[in-house]
Amino acid sequence: MVSPAVGLDFDLDDEHALLRDTVRQFALDRVAPVAEELDREKRFPYELVAELAELGLMGMTIPEEYEGGGTDTLAYAIAIEELTRIDSSVAITVAAHHSLGTLPIYYFGSEKQKREWLPDLASGRKLAAFGLTEPNAGSDAGAVRTTARLESGEWVVDGSKIFITNAGTDITACVTITAVTGDGEISNIVVPNGAPGYVVSPPMQKLGWRASDTRELSFQGARVPEGNLLGPRGKGFHQFLQILDGGRISVAAMGVGLAQGCYDLAFGYAQEREQFGKPIATFQSVQTKLVDMATEIEAARYLVWKAAWEKDQGRDFARTAAMAKLYSGELSHRAANWALQIHGGYGFMDEYPISRLYRDQKILEIGEGTNEVQRMVIARHLGL
């Protein structure tokens, strides 16, 4: 007979439950009333970012000594899910700043670099970005063409990056970029906003995440202090793979959050909408969609939580993170489609929030590694 599991607990402790409830209430009270307007006007949510900073959500897992929140990854994943449940643009602003912009400096920076950058970033007074993707280096992230050469104590950077989140806001402090610094050698370099030769494009026009800041970056002989090299020279490839593994947890949490948001909208609409003299929630075909959504959301959430727990325990979490990102991204696609179908023709109208969630969903199957790349990552971990 198998002995009962010891210590297996699926309940959140009081601190995590309080965090979930606090972020959920903030999203309902402060984000929901302006989400449609921000999306329609393609306006970056400066006021909300300031309030999120006051709540301590912009640098959650950074230690308190650097003005961070000192929380664990599970708390961070819960917060991202709750924000995405209401609006993806606000959620990705937090996630990209934290996972991609700030954590590389915390993980790989010298103590001097941490003291210089982290207090403003972890507190949310400033934002950070991570420049990996290039016009010809997307899924093949190792095919970086941007170069950096040392000249008179400075890195001279030439190249471009594309689809970079948080790179051009009024409060952006820096972007960490990958660049070729020698033969077969990739390094990470922190580029401050305003560096000579560093050009930020106007905001890119997008299908979804319209209130999120997304830019193309150009480096035309941009000059950066030699001391802005992040970690050892030539270790950039391994560094960004580590960053992407962690970032997948937050994007997976976004997938769960968006699916939950779609379910919430569909459930509410099905209770109110009447056809043939009764609410459509009484029809089996509608119930089936709602039941399937609820079941898959529960499964996806625990997969995200497992990845976060593994990371917090110092275990190898890359496989679970890739599984969580793959599954939650594809689930969000199904949930958005089913939820819009339940709304019928009204779901096709921009007055209904499901229209925004439907548009915001697609990038969750592309960003932080496409579904195809996630399957490649998982296959390697399975020994295939």
C-alpha cells in the first residue's frame, strides 16, 4: 500500500492568499474601469504603474535591500495572473519589467551595478527592458547580429532589436541587450536610455496589448561604458536562456489569467443572456464550454504553481516552465474562442471586453518562445 503523501498542500498560505485578494481587488477597482479606454487610445498606463509601484508589485522577487518586495516566485505568478485576468497590457508591463528587465541585473550584475540600477527598478520608479529579439533572430535567439566592440573604454554598439517591451516610456531607465562581442561570443550589456547613438522608434502598432509599450531599437555606433557589461564576457547566451526560463513562468501565469478572465466574462454573460425564454447558461452546449474552461484553467494554474515552486526550491524548473507556458498559452486560445462564441455577435463588438481579451490572447502563443519552440525545449528535457 502506498503511504499518504506528507506535506502535499494545495491551499495557499495566508500571505499568498492575502496577496491574491489584494491584487484582485486592485485590478477590479483601478484597472477594470480604464482598461477599455487605455486599449482604445493605445495609451501607456503611467498612473497605474505608479500605483502598482506603491503596492510593491514592480520588483516583487528582488530582495528588500535593493528596495524590492522580497517575495517568492509563486507570489509573483499569482500577482501576474490576477492582473491579466482584467488587462494584459498592465500585466505585461509588470512582467517584462520584472522578469526580463530587472532580474538580469540582479542575477548577473556586480554589486556596483546592482546598487546603481536596482533601487529605482525594483521600487518601480523606473522601468527596464530586455533586448534579445532582432528582425532576423526570433526563435533562433542565438543568431544575434548586433555587435559591440571595445574602443577607448567604451562599448560601441551597432545593430537593432525589435518587439521590445517597456523600451520607450518616459520612465524607462535602460535596456539590457545581447550583442556579439567576439568570434562566437555573445555578451549582455546594459544600455542606458539617452546613450549616444541609441535610437528608440515610435510605438509599434499591434493587434493586442495596445496599452503596452513596444518599440524597435537601433544602435548606430552607440557608446556605452565598458563597466556596463553584465556578468562575464561571452556568457550572454547562457544568461538569456536562464532569463527566458524564468520569464516563461510569468507568461504562463498570463495565459491562466487571460483564460480565467474569458471564463468570468462568459459565465456572467451566459447567466444574463436569454434565448428561447431562458438563460443560455441552461443549455448543455454552453455548459460544456464553461465546464471545459473551468477544468483546464484549474489544471493550468497548478502547472504554473509547480513551476514557480520548483524555481523557489532551487530545482531545475525549465521543463515545467515550458510545459506551463505551452499549455496555458494554448488554453488561453481555446478559452478566448469559446468565450467569444458564447457572447455571439455581441462578442464581435469592441464594446464588450471579450473582444479585447480575444485580441490580447494570440501573443501568448508567440512571445517568450513560440509554441513550437516550447515543444522543442520539452522534447530535449524528455531526452528526445
